Amino acid sequence: MAKSPDISKLIFFFSYVVVLTLLLCIGPTKSQAQAGTLADDEVDALREIAEQLNKKDWNFSDPCSNVPTFSTPHTDQYNNTLVCNCSFTGNVCHIQSMNLTGQELDGVLPPALVKLTYLKQVILGQNYLSGSIPREWTSTKLELLVLSVNNLSGPIPGYLGSITTLRALALESNLFSGTVPQELGKLVNLEKLYLRANNLTGELPLALTNLTKLKVLQIGSNNFTGRMPDYFQSWKELQMLEMQASGLEGPLPSSLSALNNMTDLRISDLSGESSDFPNLSNMTGMQKLMLRSCNITGAIPELISNMTSLHVLDLSFNRLEGSIPNLADIMQLATIYLTSNLLTGLPEWIKNRDSRYNIDLSYNKFSGNSVPTNCRETFNVFRSVSRQNNSILSNCLSPCSKDQYSLRLNCGGNQTTVGNIKYDADEASGGAAKFFQGSANWGFSSTGDFADVWSSDKDYIANNISVLRMNNSELYRTARLSPLSLTYYARCLANGNYTVKLHFAEIVLRDNRSYYGVGRRMFDVYIQEKRVLKDFDIKKEAQGVDKEVIKVFKAVVSVKTLEIRFQWAGKGTTNVPKRGVYGSLISAISVQSDFKPPDDSKTKIFIVIGVVSALCLIFATFGILWLKGCFGGKTSREEVLRGFDLQTGFYRFKQIKAATNNFDAANKLGEGGFGAVYKGELLDGTIIAVKQLSSKSKQGNREFVNEIGMISALQHPNLVKLYGCCIEGNQLLLVYEYMANNSLAHTLFGPEEGLKKLDWRTRQKICVGIARGLAYLHEESALKIVHRDIKTNNILLDEDLNPKISDFGLAKLDEEEKTHISTRVAGTIGYMAPEYALWGYLTDKADVYSFGVVALELLSGKNNIKYRPNENFVCLLDWCCRPLFCNKKEI
């Protein structure tokens, strides 16, 4: 059922129309079509302009006779209007505004425009104009220039800065490249600047701080470099700021707090350093606040409750912790997206919000008893409960009756059969915060609404309107859309390896010579929380529209659930062919096990035969071994490992050999007691780290089994992810995710002097990350584990310097009633707790002690074992503790 437009979109729509309509009305406000004639030189100029634009339908005998309509390129898809002013003496008219929106013009920007000397507004949006902006325009007195949604390319010319009368400049959704010219800083009257969805690079020029009258700035979906600028105090009049996927890095600058007039703030997809929540206390007039995927840590501040006009709050895909503050008094707050955070507190006010409000709290860490037991259409708590292997919301789903081995969905469409394969229907309407159960075995979670448009539930399904000529076209007549995040889950699957096929076809954007062909759809795809496609562009991959492209992946099911997530990361156009067209699009999904399902009809027979055979085999084996006196013999590595209940994937040795270029020394990352570690790249482009067991390592055999058993059952952002293993003959290898910044030891103590790039905020982030990983091992995981070997060599750093604990070869289960182990003491001298090293007394506090040593090394940049300033000190720890004890004695 369609939703009525919420108050947020209503306010945005009318404010946009009013502001841009006022811009169009600058200067004379009436068109005197009934009196006067257009000057002859302007008629000649129009003929020349028409030829350059490739426009063929103008009435040159009386071009001012049409009745003008004051509409904007953002709210009206088509317009063909010349606005003339005939109030001059001598009954002469002059053109003051030209609006040719959506006219299928495929020429170039006309240099002859300069001949219309009275022209103030030019709107040529939503066409297929190519080339660059003519230099001749610099002598015009334009106040409004809209060239959005075209095929314009090349650098933005610096000479645009000469048109100092400009108050609005819109260049979004083109192919402009290069840097933003510093000459734009001369446009001191500019109030609106739209640069979104181009290919702009470099840093934002400091000269833009001269635009002190700026009220709207949109620069998202570009490839800028460097940190976000920290000079927002120069733009105190700014009311709307959009920086989604701009390419700029974090952290969020403190100068954001100077934007007191801000009503619409949208920043997303920042890489780089993490940030605390910015100080927005002065933005009490905020209506839409989006800080999505900005690597924000800490708690959501109570100050948001002062934004009494707020109607959209999007803080999704951050690392926010704690409880949700009390925002109950903001009755206009119709949409709340807090998906994919670390929130633990779920207050009553948000649970009591009725179905008129869209609230998405999926992918968080709430306690099970705090989450509502009933599932509502507009209140999504998919995967929001903090417990081991929480892949779905169990209180909304019935238990699995039996194992499944396949799933096939016609996304957004009805049931259909392709060959002998039946695809289930998936016709449910979408939603901004929706958890849908398609059957007992599958469903989806949908998050996000299409910004700046009035959208209804039916807008989450795309329907093809052209003739499809590809094979299996019935799968591509519909597709499911998502403006932010869409997760399909398949449950009740038997554990094992699966082949996943994702079917795509671009059925919305076009590739003809019109503005329908300039759109770019880009999104990411994750399978089992591993990103398998980044900035995926269906049209580019399939080399056209209405053409199928099938992507095939391998996946491991370990807890009977498979998740496939599609996420829009802020890139691509958002207004082609109309505003609100963007996000992920999926046509069909096929999941099939790589192993043969059991035959149910023969199960009972097999059970009987199996039991009898097993008994016979046991007695026969027992007798043979007894006769030969072979009890207690050694078991081969391969037999031990083959019998292990692995929760990971298996790799062939030839795959690993090819990935590492036959274990080329150039790919070697390091070596430990277990064996060497190599960098590799699989055929699908996945970068991996391969740990190879040394053939001489007896310890490695035990550690290999232990590591697989431990880490395959653990999943946490601060634990290294194990992709799988290889067991062939004497070859024993572990395959991990690749960590771009090596180990913490390498960063701290390596030749590159890593402390120089580890500022205090980063060191704090590393400490907190290690602590979170240990807290998970000790308290939050279903298996309570003591690592026993926490040290800087075993803390790995990813490309963003996020820490991940590795090397679980020495880890032990923490049995609360057995705190004193009887096995050998294992670990690394210098990091072991005294009570454990001396007496073998093992608790999780041993890891805490080791963590303290690591924190001390991180703080000082010194190696605990190698640091010996003089003969009075044995190590760094001794050097730190000695003054403390001395001070106590002196006191």
C-alpha cells in the first residue's frame, strides 16, 4: 500500500520550488508576449543558437509569443520556454530567460548565447549536450546557469569565474574532470553551487572560502582527495551541504559547528580517521541530518533532541555505542536510520513509536529481551540482537524443519520457470525500514528511502517497459531496488560450500542519445559480510542496458544461513532520468549447494546399513589393533584434520600456489614458529594472506588444528577473518583476509618508524579495538576463549589501521571451574602474566596483562623485550614499574 508523503519531503519540496522559482524571477517578472517584437539581432542569434543546440522546433517569426511557465529543472522534467521582456521603449523585446529542460538536445553549448545581451537565466538541464563550456560566455551577465544532467566533459573552465553576476551554478551529473578551479572563488555573489556526480579530483581550493554568500553546496560522488576542509566557518550562510561519497577523508572537522543556519546536512562514506560525534549544538533548525558511514565513534549525543524541526535522522554504518537518546518530543522525526552500529540501549520511547514512523535499527548489539517480540512493517530490527551467530531475528521466524540445499528468487517478480528450474516469486512491496519473511526459508531486510522525492512502497520494485531480447528474459522484467541497504537471507541451509549466482540487468537507465543515457548506477555487494563487488556498474559491466550480466561467487554456510547484501555507497547520479533514481538493483538470485543432498527415501536404509557397518568396522579394527599391539599409535596430520568439523572453506593447493605465484619470495610477508606467511590474490580478485605450515614444525600441527577450531567459530570486527584452509598431503595452509598494514609490531618497531603515522587518536583507536576483541573472546562469544599470546606481532592492522587479533594456535577454552591448567605453559616471554608464567594459573586476566604490555609499547613506541636503557633495567615494563615502586617507598 502506498505511503502518504511525510512532512519532511513536503517541506523540502516546497522550499526547493520557492527558492529556485525566485531565482528564475530575478529581474523583470512579466513576459510581455502580447506587445512588442523581439529585436532582429536576437532573432538571428536564436537561429544560430538553435543550430548549435540542434533544436528544430522554435517559432522564429514570433519567439516571444509562447506563454512562459516558471518551473525549475529540479521539479519539472520538461520545459521549452523563452521569457521576454517587452517593457523597453520602441516596442522592442529582449530575451531574459531561456529554459530548455528535457528537450532531447544533442548538440553543443552554443557560443552564440553571448549575443543575447539581456539574458540572465539559462537552463539547459536534462539534455544530451556534449563538449565544454564556451569561453564566449564570460562576457554575459548571467545570474542563473543550469547545465545539469548532460554529457559535458573536460575540466571546469576557470574563466567561469569571470561571470561574477552568477548567483546559482548547476553542473551536476556530467562528466567534468580535473580539479575545481580556484577562479570559482571570484563568484562572490554565488548562493548555490551544484557539482555532484562528476569525475572531479584533487583537493577543494581554498579560494572557495570567498563564497561567503553560499547557501547550497553539493559536491558528492566525485574523486576528491585529502581531508575534509576545515574552513566551514567561511560559509556561515550555508543551509544545505551535500558531500556523499565525495572522495574526501575524515575526520569530520570541528568547523562544522559554525554552520548555525544549516537545515540539511548530508555527509557520507568518509574513509580515513574516525571521529567523535561533531558538535552540532547550534544547528537547532536542522530538518535533515545524515552522517552515514563516516566512521563516527562514541555515543549519540543528547543535543539532537534540541533539533525540534528534525524529520530525517540517518546515522547508519558508523560505530556508535551506548543507548539511543530520548528524541520522543520531536514529533516530526518520521524517519530514523541507525542501522549497522554497535548500539546496546533500546529505550521504550522508540519501541512505542507507531507505524507512521520508519525506524531501522538493524545490525546492532541490543540485548535479546529488549527487542520487541512482534515484527512490524516499519520497525526493522533484523540482526540487531547481540549474541553469537545471530544471523536472523529468531523471534520473528519459526524453527527450521529440515535442511535446504538451494534457493532461487525472481527479485521483484512473480514465480517463473527457466528451463527446469523454478524461481520463487518475490513480489512484496519494499519499504524504508522493512523486514519481510518470504517463506520459512528466505526473506529480506530493506533500509532507506529515495531522497528528495515522494516515494511509495511500489518504488522499491523496477519494471522494464521495453522489449527484452536476452536469454531468460522473464528474470529481468522486474528487479528489486534499494536506496541504501538491502539484505536477502536464505536460512535452514545445510552447512557447507555453495555457489551463488547474482543476475543483473539495467532496466531503468537507457543508453540512447538523450538524458536517459547519462545516468550512472553504482553500488557494492556483500556475501556473508565480505565485499565481493565494489562500485559495481551494471550498464558498464554488461556493455549496455537490457543486457544480462551474471556474477558467480563461492560462499561458505556455517550457521545454516546465507546473507547477500546490496549497499549504495553514495556514488553515481541521483537525478537521471528523474530525481530519486539511484541505488542497488538486483534481478534474480540463485543459490545451490556444491555437494549432493541426501536422498530422503533411502535415509532409513542407509542408517541401518551405516550402523551395522560401523559396528563391524569398529570390532574388526579393534581386533586387528589388539592383535598387533598398535594401541596408542600416531595419527597422521591429514587424518586428524580431515576428521575435524571445520566451519570454513576448503581451497585446493593449486589455487593457493597460483595465488602466491608459487610462494614467490617477493610475496613473503613474514615468518614465525608456525611457518611463513605469503600475500596472494585469488582469481576473483580477493587479496589473501596464506600461512604455510613448516614441514618440520610439530608445534605447527597442533596449532593448525587449534587455530581452525577456534577462529572458525568466531566472528568479530577486531578478529582476523579466516577464509578457509588447504589440506593436501603434507601441505597444510590457512587462508586469511589480507591486512594491508602488516602487524602492530612492524608498524611500531619496523624500519619505517611507524609512530610518526600513528597519531594519538589512531593509537587510542588501536587500543580500544584490541580491548573490544578481547572482550568478545572473554565475555560475548558463545565460546569463552583465552588467547594466551597477545603481543604486537599478533595484532594486525587493516588499511584503515583498525586492529585485528590473530594467531589462535595457543588459545584455550576458558572453563570457569578449571582456572589452573595442567598442560604446558605457552606464550611469549615478556607478555605473559606472572601467575601464569610461574605457576600455570590461567584465567582471562592473563590476556588483560598481555594487553597492558601491548598498550605500554603502543604508548611509548618501545619494544618491551628489546628496550634496555641501562644495566639497571631488564625491559620496558621493568623501566616503567621501577619508579612507581620507588615512589611508594619514598612516601
